[in-house]
Amino acid sequence: MILIISDEILNKIKAEADIVKIIGEYVKLEKKGGNFVGLCPFHPDTNPSLSVSPSKKIYKCFSCGASGNVFTFLQEYEHVPFPRAVQMAADKCGIKIEVDPNREESENYSKYYGILQKVTNFYEFFLKNTNDGKEALEYLAKRHLSEEVIKQFRIGLSPNQSDLLYRNLLNEKIQPLDMIESGVVKSGNKEYYDVFRNRIMFPIEDMNGNIVGFSGRIFRESKEKEAKYMNSGENVIFKKGNILYNYKNALNEIKMKNKVIIFEGFMDVIAAFRANVFHVLATMGTAVTPNQIKAINKATNNVILCYDGDAPGIEATKKAIHLFNNAKFNVSVVRMPEGLDPDEYINNFGAERLNHLLNNETITGIDYLYEIEKKNLIVADINSVEKFKVSIFSYMNYYDSHVLNERYLKRLSDDLGVSSDSLQRDFEKQRSSQLSRDYPSDNTEPIVEFGEKEKKPEIPKIKGKYALSEQTLIRKIFNDKTLCLETQSILDVKYVLPTGRDLLFRLYEYYHKNDSMDEEGFMASLDPKLIDLLKEILENGTFDFMEVGELIGKIEEYQSSEMAKNFRSLAKDGLTADQLSAFGKHKKKCTVFVPTDKERK
């Protein structure tokens, strides 16, 4: 059974839905000019940055970049799929949508969710109502998992039989192929088998609260060598990189506390729950992904990492710090004792100690990185000293804070036994070298030696966080006219690289004349070097987890730093304060002339 949503109905709902009234049900809005403004619900917002346009029927957050129409807002806020968001909008403006009970959805994930719900019920029943279940409950009690925890996380038990779940689902009129595609049954030798046997079962939910898979843990000693944990295989609904364990349950708590603790495994989340710490998520044992970062950013930009204290856990923490830093999160770390994870910690030291550890014993991400690097430092070895120094300089370069730089130069001075002045000189030297790599000059014309054939200009490589931000912005607005023209109204003539400027201006120009993107036609209007660069940009998704607002902020940040460098240079040339002030006002008034196609000819 699906909703029949024609373009005509969709446009009717969009036209009749009062976007201000609907968003106003969730956010307090105040009229400002022709628009309405309020606190953005998709990130911790203290200064109203959400703007709702009743005439254009769109919303836009100029801080986190969230944007769209009434359907997008309902999808993001209510965590529902598009058809459900359309239905909600239709209900709010009194429009009926026809339902066809005989047509199946092209991507009917709901049937898989329904199957896994039945499987979860089956596992829960088996845990509470069988002799095997009694033994499993005793095991869980020894691990201090109470009835409340078992109920909260819907823990169950898979039977120690080859096909009991399969036969049960068959009695429920579920087709074997659907069982296989759901990841709970497999086939072989013309027979069907249960995937999980004789394991304590933990359901895994997606970010909308749908059960999409399971993790099963052994609880009995076995002669066969078995993995301690066994997860569902990846399929159409179970993708580890898109899952944050406990996301739906923890979302309100995370927003309320404006911070989140992130673990590697789901058992660590359950340990935190036992310690009365509820603003917690887990990444299912994988490195944090852009999709996960984007989901977290809807609730908070304050992250506390709590990974295992072993070597793999340390490496995972370092990677996560860099990824969250790139996305402009405030990152802290809980240092677990070596060899322990939070689940083992609570079983060794108790819930109160774990609660104190998670809430009171954090250090900043850069402090953690410093301590980790320092463990390998041998002060008597010059190579070790240089490696340590360069690592810390690279962290300082990223944070780009004078206060932080001074603090860490002093710390380096104390640890290495050298003067702060010499470290400052080395730091400035490395920084200058890094900047020259990150920001190519405007002069990209090739040097042609006499008698040689002229070579094509090389395409500037995508280097540096600012250039990457600019080119990711181009990628994100390329097929979106509204977003492109909104970007133009904010950025005006700001850019990082000359090639980025040319592409942005061509996009602005294109969308002033066209409603949708004809990629082939657009590329035909570009110079060959820009075509090659655009193709590279459209294929490169390095910074895709960043929102448009953040990318625009990066470009403006670069422009500010360039302005400051110009001022310093002019000050060295002997300009007075009044002359510098006049220069600043002049720079603000400057515009870049963009010739039309006719003028280019």
C-alpha cells in the first residue's frame, strides 16, 4: 500500500501549505522585513539564524546551512521519509492524498522493517519464556544487565536450532526471499537456515528508529571457535556507516545537554545507560563517517570521544578528532585506562565511577593528541624531537589560535628544553611553507621556453581546506538554482582560487538565465581547463559532510585572513593608520567586473 503523489498534488500541497505556520508549530518565529526568523532547530542556536520566506516558501539557516521547503523541514525535524512528510503537510492544509492498496513501493523498505520487528519480538519471547532463555538471563544478570536495561534495549535470544525462526516467519506468511533480504535467514542445499543461533541478540536501529539489523553475542562456552560478536551483513537497509546506535532514543537528551559522548560499540552505550548517562551514541565499531557527522551536527557540535584504551582505539580516536575538527566541532576525549572499554570499566569499578569519568574527566582533542605524540618522544634523539615538533605544529596550524599557539609553544619549550623563540621561528617557517602550498598564486600561466611548444596550463590541484571548501561548495550548488543564487547573495565577489571564482561566476550567470542545469550545455560554454577542473570537483566528495553555510563561512574566513595579510604588508610599507582605514573602506566597496558572453567576444 502506497501513497499516490502526482506532481499536480505535490505542487498543490506546496502552494497551499503555509510554511510559516507549519514551521511555527516547531519554532517560535518573528517577522523581520518580508521574512520570519527564529532559532534553528537543527543545531544548537542562540542567535536566530533560521530565516523562513513565505513568498518563496523556503527556509534557510545561515549558520548550519539547513535549507529546503516545507517537506524537507518535516523530513528533517520529524525524522520521517519523504512520502510521510508529504502526507503530514497535506494533513496540515486539508488536502487528501489517494492511497492505492494494490501497488507496491519501488523501494519497499517498510516490509523489511516489519519483518525485523517480528524477529525482535520472537527473540524477546524466546529469552523470557524458554529454558535456554533462563540460562541467558542468568548470564546477563552476572554482567549486571537489569530487567530495565533488557527492556530498554529490547535484548533477546536466538534459538539453538537451525531453522526455528525461519519456520516461525513462514507461519506468519513471510516469503523466504524477504527473510533472506532482511538478513535473518540464509539458504543452502535447497534448505533455509537461521543466520543467528544460540546468541544473545541486540537489535540495531537506524536514525529513524527502525530496526535494521542485529548483533548477536555468544554466552555459552563452545568447542567450536566462534566470534564473540556477530553482526548482520550489509544489505539494503543495514549499512554500518549510516547507523548511530541509540540515536533516536538519545536525540532529545543530546539536544538538552548540547553535547554527545561517542563510543565504538553498542555495549558501551548500554554501560553508560547503566551509569545514568543518556546522551550517548556508538558508531558500530567503524570509523566515524560523513553521514554520521551530519546527523550528529543536527543536535550538537560538542563531541566527547570515548574509545577503547588499546592501540586500535587510540588510532580511531585520532582519526575521529581530525574528522570532527574538519567539521568545526568542539572535540574532547575521555581517556580510558589501557586495555579497558567502558563496558569492562563499569563491571570492574562500578556505575558511579563510570559516570564520574564520562562527565568530569575529559581533555581537549589537541591535548589528547599532544599526550599521544609525547609518549613516543625521546628527547635525546634529534629525529624523535623533530618528528614530535612537526606533529604538534600541524595540530596548531589547524586550530589557528594565537592563544593556543602560545600555550603549546611554551609546553613544547618545557618538554624539549629549548627556547620559545626558536620554536616560534620554526613554527612560522613551517606555517609559511604550508600556506604557500595551500593557496596557489593568481598567476597560473605556464612558463614557455623559447622554441618549445606551448603547454596547456596545469589545472590547480585541490589543496588546502579553504580551496577544498570552495570547490565542495561548487559541487553542492551545481544542480540547485535556489541554493546557487542564495550563495551569490551572501558571497557576492568573495572567492579563494581564481579558477573557483570563474566557476562560481559562470554558475551565477547560468542560473540567472536558466531554471535547471544542463550539464553538457554548461560545460560547452567553459574553457577547457575549467571543464577538467569542474569534472574533478564533481567527482570529489572530500568535504561533502559540511553544510553549505559552513563552506561559505570558510571562504569568508579566507578572505578575512587575506585582508589581514594585505593590511600587515601595507603597514610594513609605512602607511599611516588613517591611510590603512581608507584602504579598508575602499576594499569593502570593491567589486569584480564579470563580462557577459557578448562582452567576452
